[in-house]
Amino acid sequence: MAVIAITSGKGGVGKTTVSANLAVALSAFADVAVVDCDFVLPNLHLLFGVDNPPVSLMDVLSEDAEMSEAVYRLKARVGNYLTSLLLVPTLSSPHLLKNFDEDKFKEFIGFLERKSDILVLDVSAGLSRLAVLSLSVADEVYIVSNTDSFSLNTASKVLSILNEMDKWRRGIVFNRYTGEKEIVTGALSTLGIELKGVVRESRLIPESWEAGVPVVSYRPKSAVAKDFIVMAEKILGIRKKVDVQGRFRLGLGR
């Protein structure tokens, strides 16, 4: 069992896109559950086409629902394979945020660990109290970043906190990549962190959000879907290296 936290230093880098698609890709290899731990601006459920979940994680934490009621089994496709995974959505509640039950949250994570082989946590961007709480229950933490200097700077700050938390199993994922190979290589050297994935910029990502289907299932044979499968293989130890291509000449967005 592994609890994997997906985080970022700033919003808008594609953290939830990575969380959802990684969870789907991993479901081809193991029993997977994915949890929306962005308690301020949750939207993971929308990418899975669940508009108004009747029960969410916040209902469990407020003891208005049983733990099992907040867990939804969804079907997915990875390549030519039909799979399934568990989704735990979250709906924002300002009242519950003020009275967040940390012990109940940890208890719920333990409950999910018994129901799956891999647990993926979509953690809120930044370093709020609840974001750090979510990181604290993880075995492995992966930082999502773009290649611009601001994203890399905030990723560095998150990495500093992970160092203080003694989270040594960690890595970085570059999202919306368009061929900035030298930037990626330099960032890996500067940060001293392992590369876990490179996801190309693709018009299919916003299309998949609109459709309410992660791109791994929305266009399972696309290049960007394969990027997520490569990431899953790297995390599982099936693949030793993630290749960093130069600028794409053709096919950008497929």
C-alpha cells in the first residue's frame, strides 16, 4: 500500500489533472482510490463527470455520513483495458473548514488504505495547514510544476517543507511541457529531485475536462495519455527512466 500525495507550490499548474489521470493510469496495475484533498477549491469530481455528489468527504468529517458513503466506484479505460477506481469527492464548506477534524481525516485515510493498493491524494496548492496535514499522511509526494520561473520557485519552497518533514520519497512532474528540455534538466539539477513524469501541452486536456472524463480514458491512444501511463510506470518502478524530449515539431496538442 502506498499513499501518494500530488501537490504544487501554486494553483493553475495542472495538479488536479495530473492527480486524476495518474490515478486512472495506475488503476491498470492495482486497486486505486483518489481523494480530493483540496478543501478550499475542490473540483476533482468534475473531471470524473460527477457534478453534484450526494455525499462527500466533508460529510464524513462532520459525522453526517458513514465513511463508505463518500466512496464512489467509477469505470475507466487505460489503453485497451477496462478498469475501475474509487473516487472520494470533496465539497467546500467554510463552516467545516473552521472546525476541521484532523483525527477523523486520518482515520478516514486509514479506512481507504484498507480498501485499495494505492491511494492518490489531490492536495491543495501551497502550504496551508490542511495542505501540510494531507502531505503528512503520505508515503510519497510528487510536486507538479510548469517550466516557468514562478512555478519552479514555488516548487522549490514546497520541496524545502518536504525536507523539514523528512519526506524523502518524492519527485517532480512537469506539466504543460512544450519542449523546454534545458529548463527541465537544469531544474532537476538545482532542486536535486527525481523526475517522475513529463506531460505535454495538449488541447485534449481542456476537452477532457469539458467531457468529464480524464484524458487517459477520453483519448486512451493519444500521446498525452501515454505520458500519464509512462508516469505511472515510473512511480511503480516498472520504468527506470522518463525521457525528456526536445521541442515537438509536429503533433503538439494530440
